[in-house]
Amino acid sequence: MEKWTRRKFFLSTLAGSIAASSRNLFAATPHSASPALQSKSGARPLIISSANGFAHLDGGMGVLKSGGDTLDAALAVVTKVEDDPNDDSVGYGGLPNEDGVVELDASVMHGPSRRCGAVASIQKTKNPSLVAKVVMEKTNHVMIVGNGAQKFAEDEGFTPMNLLTERSRIAWLAWKASTSPNWRPGLDSPEWKEKLAMLLNTPEKQAWREHIEQVVQYPITGTINCLAVSANGEVSGTTTTSGLSWKIAGRVGDSPLIGAGLFVDGEVGGAGSTGRGEENIKISGGHTIVEAMRRGASPTDACLEALHRVARNYKPFPDRLKLFHIQFYAVNKNGEYGASSLWEKHIDGRPVQYAVHDGTQARLLPTTYLNAGIGGDY
């Protein structure tokens, strides 16, 4: 099957990268397809997001062009992704924790008013980004978590729903079967070790096989970050996620953490992240990037500064750096933008991209990568 061929390719690539010297790895020279992609002055109004927001940037730009608020523009993008059951890293259809429960995290920051809000480990509410906005607007808090966040959402009129789609449920059961013999047929069964085949019992479900095998083998981190700049230089942003697939119940990554998965300073700009949240938390990536821009760095260079800090933490064991991926996105109030990734490609060989709408059209652009090659999802 093509699936296994690609996996062998990844393992072969991984082995080759580990053999490379740590000096080359940690002193990597950033690569970009063109210097012009690193920033673009005067591109206002402007919206950037992780690649999974590309299809919805027109909606966000419509908000900006009609004179709407920058946070509303960013939310117009990410809520469409949260609503999409086929994006299983965000909102409805997100892959669950190890108990089979979908837990969502999100944060918002409004540059003009210097306000922010967040929720973490919220269940049964598909738009945590909107709940985070209500936390910002209607409470004296910044973050509400767990059962409290869920009750707050229901009190504020959000309708509870089952977030686990059939595809995500089957993926979870397949993951359980891969980790324990107790969750697959017994030795006396003709389907011994074939739990996934039993679960994919219709032609429609058979079409899910490759995707499910992928997410079982390599748990996704997913997430969407979106940042918007208005014609007069106002900046806001949001980051939302269902978190690391199969995580321990209650695990919270960087997405809802102000200063890590998202940070906006209206006098400077904003930044956000997708990928392995644990590594971003260690360096407060969003804040790190904004402060670098405050000192005069371009958005791309500021993102690379954050990536260098991530890589520096793995100097004692450089082979492990290849096992995960992380991406940063940034804009400043002048409409300059950039995005950088730890590795050139995703685990399936796709180049890492991000989405930009400069008021004319939405485009997918390559990130400026720190290291050539393929990064994993650990």
C-alpha cells in the first residue's frame, strides 16, 4: 500500500537526518522560496492563518473591508474550520483524548482594547473561539477551564452537542486497538488484529482507512491560528484547537495560553502558533515573536528567533528534534507578515504552507523553514 511505502520513506529520512551533525542542525540557515515572501509592506487590510484557514479567508476579508472589527474578521475564518467535521484537529470532529472525549482549547486577543479571553479543556461546544470572546467581553477573567468553561458556555447560550464524529470515533477505537490487545478481537477470532477492518464496514468508511492509519501512527497536533490587520493598523488574533490526538484527559497545549499560542500588542503586531504546543510553551513563542518585532525584526525573522529557541532546547539530544513539528505566524501593524516552520515538510511529505489574504486574493505561501527535510508529530 502507498501508506506503508510513505512510512518507510519517512523512517529512512529520519535515519539519515539523525546521522547529520548536530552543528549543522542547530546552526541551520533559514530557507525561503523568495525574500519577497518574508514580508510585504502596505498589504492592508490583511489576514494570515495556518493553511487550514485558506478556504475561509475571503469571509474574514469581507469583514475587514466592510469596516468590521479585526477580531471579528479572524473569528469569521476560524469558526468555519471549527464547524467543519472533516478538519479533525479543530472543533466539531476533532480527534478525542485517550478516553474518547473531544476537549477543545482557544484564545482571543483584541489589540485595540488590549483585552483577551481563553477557554481550555471545554467539551460539547464546537466554537471555543467564540466562548473565549465571551469570556473576554462578559467576565473579569482571562481563562476558564474544564467543567466551569462548559457551564459558562451553556449559561451564555451555546448549545451543547456531541463533538465526536463517526470518523473520529472509529479513529479513536483503531488507536485503542493499536495500543492494547484488549481492544481488538481475540486469538480465536478470524479478525484477530484486524479491528480497523471490522470498523470500516461500508464503502464510505473504507475511504477513511488511509487517514485513520495516519493519525493512529502519528497523532496530529493540528490547530488554526488567524491574525487580522485593519486598514488603519489595528491588530487582533485567535488560536483554536482540539489539541494533541489521544492526549491525557485535561492536557492543555499552547493554544489557549496568552503569550504562547497567541499574543497581540496593538502597538506592535501579533503572533501565533500551530504544531507541538509543549515546545512553544517552554519559550512563550507568541510573546517572544512580538517582542522581537518591537525591537525591529521583520515578522519572518521574529518567527525564526522563536524557532531557534525551540531548537536550542534540544542541543543535548538533536535526534529528537526531528520527531516533532512547530510553525509560527506573525504580522505587524504595518501589514508586514511572515511565517516560519521548524522543518521544510510535513510527515507525509507535503511542504509546510500558510495562508494570506492581502485584500486582493487569498494565497497559499511556503513558510520559511529552519531545517530542510521532514518533521514528525510526536
